[in-house]
Amino acid sequence: MINTLRTFSPKQCLIITAQETAFFGGLSAADKLASILKERFGDNKVIDYTAAGLTGGLGSLAGHPFNTAVTRSQNKLPMDGFNRSFLSGCKQSIQRSLTKARAIAVFAVGYKFAKEMLNN
């Protein structure tokens, strides 16, 4: 762990901050989206949980490029944009980001449920 901390750079810190900001921004947007959806579809729990899942997934998608940048930085791989290996990995990266977004959407719904149970 000490070696990991020694190699941790300010650049990595900024990238992780951007990634987590996107993630938590998605979670915090759930209530705003829920209120918009409630105006259109009525007030019920399905709307609340749908909004949580959507915003969690979207926050994950927004943070995925930063997650990739952190991983590349930690493994000392270049982040030089559109080279051949980057382009060949795009399809896999998109598939992984969608898989992760679905998992985070489920997490966001569970998080909302747990938060409601603790507040009651």
C-alpha cells in the first residue's frame, strides 16, 4: 500500500476527482429527475427508483473515461488519444462501460432503498 501511495500523482488525483464527481453528480441528480418525471407521470415509488437507476447509470457513463485514464496512468500506459491500440479497444471499452453502468444503476436503486429505510 505504501508503494501505491508513493506512485500516486497529482494528475491521478485530479482524474479520480473528476470520475467521482461524475458518479456522485449522477446520484445527486436523482431527486431532480424524479421531480420532473413526477410532473409528467404522477407521484409513485417507481418514478423515484427509475430516476435513481437512470441517473446512477448516466453518472457511471460520464465517469468511465476518467476511470480508463486512471487505469492507464497507474499502469504507465500512454494517454495520447487516437492511436491504433486505442481505436481497437474502443468497442470493448464501450461494452465494459455499459456493463458497469447497468451495475451502477442497480447499485443506485439499492442505495436509494437503503437511504429511505434508514430515514424511516
